[in-house]
Amino acid sequence: MTRFSCYTVFVSPTRRLRNVTVTLEEDVAQWARIEAARRDTSVSRLLGALLRERMSGQDAYEQAMRRALGRQPFLRSDGRYLTREEAHDRARTR
């Protein structure tokens, strides 16, 4: 296994970055180095961007789930689930 540190780079006074040590398998570390070079960035910034992207994707999913679960049903219901037959009864939906 390879061990390397992500070093703090202060981008602005309002946004503080933290040092984090990451332990990676050799093949993962090699991929990270190559990918960072391909993107003309450091491994630290690459990992930060990947984590930020994952975090925002997770946040977006959770927000969408909360919105969906918070919506009122658009059909009138007596509170029970439909049976399979009721759900597939096309004559009933006309």
C-alpha cells in the first residue's frame, strides 16, 4: 500500500482547507497520479474534486427524495394500497 498526504492550499481567507492523509492501494495511487497529470492538477485537488462531486450528488439525491416524499398523493385514496387487480383494472381508470 502507498501512503501520501493531501496538503493544505489556502485559496481564499474564507475557505479553509484541511490536511488529510489518505492510504491507497498502489494501483489506485498510480491511477490518481496519472489522472491528476492528465487534468493538469495535483492529486490533492483531484481527490477533493471527486469527493465534492460525490457529496453534491448525494445531497441532490436526498433533496429530491425529500421533495418526492413530501408531495401529496395526486389520486384520491382511502389510505389503503390497491390490490394488483385494482391497479391493473383499465376499465376503472376510464
